[in-house]
Amino acid sequence: GAHSPKMMENKVFLSFTFYSTILILKMYVVAIITGQVRLRKKAFANPEDALRNGGVQFCRQDPDVERCRRAHRNDMENIFPFLFLGAIYSLLDPSPTVARIHFLIFCVGRIIHTIAYLLRLRAPTRSVAYSVAQLPCFSMALQILLATTPYW
């Protein structure tokens, strides 16, 4: 049969790719929601958008839009580092099962974090989801450091 490329042989990297793509799509959803809330609340970041939607007075901030933006910013602060850590961690030849658990916990934690943020779920739901998602990242970072310490 046809020889598969090296990447397709790396089950850990494929798992990482799956969860990363889900998380990136989740971020796009937050961006789309932000735009919808801007339109619904008539709260635009740019004067030209405000003018097109009723007048320059609609170039303003809105608490609901700001909430969406905070959720998106928190994603960038946490998902972007995961993309780096997970990719490098995948190269360390970890146990596929252990690796999958790392990626799954992070992914589920971040999805719950977003839902808790946008739906204003009762505290401490959001911060617990945040903390749970941090655990696999710290674990991967530690394993990367342990694997690379001889080369510092």
C-alpha cells in the first residue's frame, strides 16, 4: 500500500491536531458571537461600522460585548500556549493514552470555561474550568523541560 507520511504515523500528534482544531474552531465561534452581540447591542469598535449601522454614537462599549472580548482574550492567553506545548510534547514520544488525556482535559476545560463565561454561570464554575485546563499545560511544560534540560 501507499506509505503514509511520518506525521500520520504519530498517533499522539494526530490526537493533538484533532483537539487543537476543535479549540481553534471554538475560538472562531466566540469571535462570531462577539460580532452578533455588537450588531444586536449596536456597540461598534470602529466609527465606520457605527455609521453604517445607525450613527457614530453607536461607536461605544457595551458590557455584553466586553464579556465576549474577555472570553476571547482569555482563549488567546491559554490556547495559544497549548498549541506550542502540545506540539513539542507530541515530539517527546509520550504514551498515546496519557497524551490523549492531557489534550482532552485541556479541551473540555476550555469549552466549559467559554460556556461559563458567555452564559454567566455561577462562580466558581469558570475559574475551576480555567484551573483544570491549566493542569495538563503545566504537566506538558514540565515534561518538555525535563526532556530538554541536558541541552540548556
